[in-house]
Amino acid sequence: MENDRSIRRLTALERSASTARVLNLLAVHRGFEKNGEAPVTPLFRNRLLDRSIILKHRLRPAEYVHFSTPRPTATKLLIPIDGADLRVGARTVLIGQKDFDQVVSMVFGEDLKPGSADRQVLELLDGLPSLDPFLLREHLKAHGIEPDQGYFGISAADVQRMFDFVRDEIIALVELSSSENHVAHANASRLVEKLLSNTPDSGFEPLKTTLKLSDKEYSDGVFSWRGFLYYKWVLSDLSKAVSQVMVEIAQIQGRGPKDIEAAAYIPEAKRRLQATMRRTWANVQAMLDVYNRAYASLTLQGQPVAFREFLLSAPGMFADLGEQLGAIQHVVSFWRYRFPYGKPRIASPDELMDLFLDFEDSMAFSQEETKMAWAG
């Protein structure tokens, strides 16, 4: 039964689009093929790796032994044994596990040896708190890696909306040094271009001097500030969609025969998901409010201390913020991909169980439980 369930969950992943938790490169290539195209600049040079499924994975207690130091999450590679039929299964490896070099050398040969181009891309993916396509694209670009846009699925309209959102946010900072609104607007646009460029800390040198930060503290803080701004935009865009998906999850009923396991699991899973989504949403909002208060203190009150403290703490908060908001994005986007607006929401009890198991995996955030499991 467990093997059947694992296979069903794997094929469900394979059929889905990429989300903030899942980078489905197999589906990306099918999209290229459907349009009669091939990527001019692939994400990975290794053909097998460039057709893998990569996901942010909450470690289970039995998996902790694979790592030398405690960590709640890992980046998992799923390498389909047969790309045309995932029912055959997939090889799996966790980036950074103790025998990682040995395992990938058997599967990919020299293409993933330390220092290789593909290894660098994997390490960059592993360093991100989520696989959100916009964040992923910007992070890779900052390191000189620019694969074809088809890997990200970001429209020009979305990029412009993000730019406009950040510009409106930055205007308050620019107005500190300009008394004319039209000048502030033009300067804000230039600063946004800097903030969203490969060198986001360039253009903000006076702020570094004001805040009395070292080059590294400032560079790390500004990079995370950019991430906070992006997540603030995502949150503003996601609110209505989260509410709608939660209503649909509460209402959906599986059609067809229901085994004892599914009958017991589904109602409780719905209640847990509702509670976890509300708690996670509140956590995300609380972290963004730290930024909101610090930015208001700097721009409205002329007090830089709180913003300095924010930039110093932002890199650590950025990981938690990205992981938790990424999990919410994953639930919403995976659900909407499976059940589009205006279409009947029909699924078997087994499929619903697999879907809710995946959602609960992605929403498991208890750091204390992780620490206790390591201590045990």
C-alpha cells in the first residue's frame, strides 16, 4: 500500500507545474517540446539532471541520520528511472547528505563533481529557502547564471507589477533626500533597478554609511531586504487565493470507494491544514511586520536604528520567511493546478489523501520537534 501511495504521489508531482516547493524540470521540458522548441541555455548541462524533479523536503526523523548536523529541511533530487513513465519510480538523493558525492558520481559521473557548473547551480538552489520562480531567477542571475526563461514561467506583466510594487515602497526612502515628488519618483525607479539588479547593494551607499554597517553586513542585509520586498508583494497578491483554497479544501469530498485509512485521515487532515495555514499566515505577517515597522521608523520618523537592526537580522529571518510563505504558495498553486477555477473539483479519496499528505509535509514547521528528534 505504501509503495502504491509513493508511486501515486510521484506521478502527481510529475503531472504538476512548478511551485515554490517543487521545481519540475521534466514538465518544463515537456512544455518546450510542446512548442517545438529546445532550451538554448539549459539550467543544467547534464541532460538527466535537467529533466529531474527538485523539491524542498521536510526531513522525517528516519532521515536525520543522513546529515552530519541538524537541519529541518533539505533539497531533494528525484531522478526518474523512465522519464516517460514515472510509475517505474525514481532515484532520490538529498543535497548535502553524508555520501552525496559518492551517490551523484554513480548517477551523473563527473558532471556533479565539486566545483562543476551543475554543482554550483545545485548549491545555489539548496541555499534558497524556497524554489519560488521569481526568487530563483533573481538568485541565479546574481551569480551570473541565466538559463532560458521557460524554466521560470514568469510573465513580463508579473515582472512589471513587482517592479511597480517595489518602486512605490522605495519612494518613501527617496523622499528623505528629495523635496520634489516627480524627482523622487524618477529616483525611486532608478533605485529599484539597482535593488533588483545583480548587485542590489549598489546605489545605496549613503544608507550603508548612515547605518554604520560593514560591507558584508550591508550586502547580506540588502539582498535579504530585496527578498522581504518580494515576499511582501507575494503576500499582498496571495491573500484572496489562500482564503478561496481553504474554503474549497473544507468543502471537497472524495468520490468513489473510500478505504478505512482514507476515511479516518481526510477529515482530520482538513482540520489540521486549516489550523496550520492560519498559524503560518500569521507567522509570515509577523515577520513582515518587523520589516514594516523598521522601514517606517527610518522613512517616517528619521530613526535609522530599527532599520539597521532589521538588516542585521534579515538574513536569518529570510530563510524562515521564505520557507513558510513558500509552503503556503505550494498549497495554493498545487491545488489550483489540480482544480482550476470554474471546473468541477472531482477526486478519489485516495488522491485527496495523497494531496493532503503532501500539503502536511510541506507545512510542518515545528523547530522544537526537529530538535527533540535529533536529541533523541
